[in-house]
Amino acid sequence: MNIYFSGIGGVGIGPLAQIAHDAGYSVIGSDLSESLTTHELRAQGVDISLAQDGSFLEQQHQKTPLDWFIYTAALPDSHPELVAARRLGIKTAKRDELLAHILQEKNLKLIAIAGTHGKTTTTGMAVWTLTQLGIPVSYSVGSQLSFGPSGRYVPDSEYFIYECDEFDRNFLHFSPHLSLITSIDYDHPDTYPTESDYMQAFGQFLNQSDSVILWQTDSQKIGSVRPVDWILSDDEVASLELPGLHNRRNATLVLKAVEKLGITGDSRAAINSFPGTVRRFERLADNLYSDYGHHPVEIAATLQMAREISDEIVLVYQPHQNVRQHEIQDQYTDQFELAEKVYWLPTYLSREDPNLTILTPSDLTKHITNPQVISIADLNHQLWDDIQAARDAGKLVLCMGAGSIDTWVREQLA
């Protein structure tokens, strides 16, 4: 099977391309820029173009007919490669349709990690724990791992562990053997116009899964559980050495999954040694951390984890998507109480509704319970000077957001 991946260096497409290559399929692709993923794939013999005008795709199709063209939801219908693929009669699909095909063809049991928050870390925990217990697993996770690639296919594996995203209703393409639901809080208004739509999608996902492990508070939100599902109460959170209550909650889901799958071994010791994932409370330098979180619930949880390390926390926050801010603006209230200073950046714009007014930092911070800590800022030299001064004073600086902030901070450190 010959597969063309458009955006092959991306966090969603890249791991799938690696999995397809590992599984023995012919893989080629394109991206507009080089990345760690493109370098790794090139080193394995994958042909990658840095142009996306459609000509490379057509040339490859003439040499060896392509069976699949894989793209992301961000690709517009007018994109030259997508237009060319459809004109040439190549099967076009988003990544989850191809993954579902691979799972079926390779007879893999899917362990899906779903939920609004904590999917990436929980997926990494599951991969790490089963591997440490001697269970070979294939997997795909939406971040770089400190202990392996973002995606991998292992020929003798029985299970495929997958970070199953609800965006664009992606998770509804699957019927998992076992699903872990980390949390449910309304998100992705560009996919789900109402909170009810969001909850109904999770209810459908639960019913498509052979069995599910989730928290009681989340089961009440979707109102549909079955005898095969395990519902956990707050007093079941495992006592572990991992920092952050939300990390311990997510680790508890993994421990319960190990139990439900009948896998033996010291799973607590395995999960206590989990080395983490990139961009999830990732230490970049002394007193400087980066985190992907961009929802009020994630902000509060990450600040709580930071507080276990330091009593003096400075937060640099970049909201993500104006359309999302319109839905969550009233939720910015007491989440920042653990920060002594918050530098609030303009919202990073992505997949926007042009009819919506752009909400300013002043709009988004008007309900915050400790407004005296807020300073409106930009990604510039002054902000970096302030970050450096805080670090020099021994304070923990936490940079949060899913947009450009992480790249900017790393560039300043370089």
C-alpha cells in the first residue's frame, strides 16, 4: 500500500507516517518546513518534498500509483495537493480513517485515551508502563516522548495505545477495546456548537468502546454507563510519587487499565518512573518550564503542580484560538491564585471565525479574582528580560499555551 502524507512533519500526521512505515507500507509526503519528524523519516529513507504545489504528488503517482492521500482537518479544500489527489482518483482521508484501517489489517486491540485534558501525558504513561512491564505495544501520541518516537508500530504487539482526540469528531472513527477518559469539560466550539453536542459525542464514544474507565464526575456529565465500565471515585486516586494531583489521577486510570487487561507486574513502580512528555510541564532550563495547557482547568492543575516545586510562581500565558476564548472567557476566575505574577499575551489565532470580534487581554481578564497580578504583555525583549529577572530571583517561570509561545521561549534560550 502506497501512502502520501500531506503535512508529514506535523504532530498528528508525523507519528502516523512513522507507524505506517514501521508496518511495512510505502510512505512519502510533503511539508512546508523541516522538523525533527521530517529529519527522522528522511533518515529511514522516506522521500519528502518541501513544496506543496501538487507537482511532487503527481510525479510520485505516475511512478507508483498512490493508494491513500492523508491530510489534516486544517487543510482547505482548495489546497493544491488535495485538489490534485482528488483529480487523480486517489483515496483521500484524514489520519484517523487510515489508522482505523491499519488497526484492522494488523489485528490490533485499541486502547484509546480520550478526554478534554491530560490525553498526551496519560497516553505516554500507558505506553511507558506497559513497556516497563514487558508488554510490547504500538502507539501514537500527540507530543514528543523523552523515551521514544511519537509513533511506533511493533510487529508482535497485541495492543495499540492511541491519544484519541475529540477535535473534528476524530475519536468517533474508532471502536476501542478499552477506553480511558481523563476528563470532560466543554471544548472545541468550532466542532461542537453547544456543550450538549460535546457531551453527546463522548456518550457515543463510550458506547462504541467495549469497556471504559472514567471518573464518576465525568460519567455524570454524559449520563450513560454500562456494567462493563469502571467508574472511579475521587478517593480511589492512587498514592504515587508523581507531582501534581491531575498527574496522579491520570496515572490511576493507567493502573486500573493494567488491572482490567489482566497484566501482572509492579505497575506502581513502573508508573512512578515515568519520565514525562515534551511540552507537558517540561523543564527547559533552571526555573523555566513550558506547558501546552490552554484551558482554565489545565491552568489551575498545572499551577498546582508547579506549587509542589516552588512557592513563587510567575506565569506567562498565551490564550489559544479566539473562537475558543468566546466560549471560555467567563471561566477565567480563580485559576491564577497560585501565581504571584501573570503576563497575559494576546490570543494566538488559528482556525478562526472571521465574524467574531477578537477578544483582547483586557476582555479576558475582567473576571479574574486576583487582578493585581495581571500584566498585559507581548512576546518581545521586555518580556524576556522580565522572565530572566524572575528566574534569577529564584522564582519558577511557567510558560503556557498551544500557540507560538513555546517556540519563542526556546529561541530566546538558544
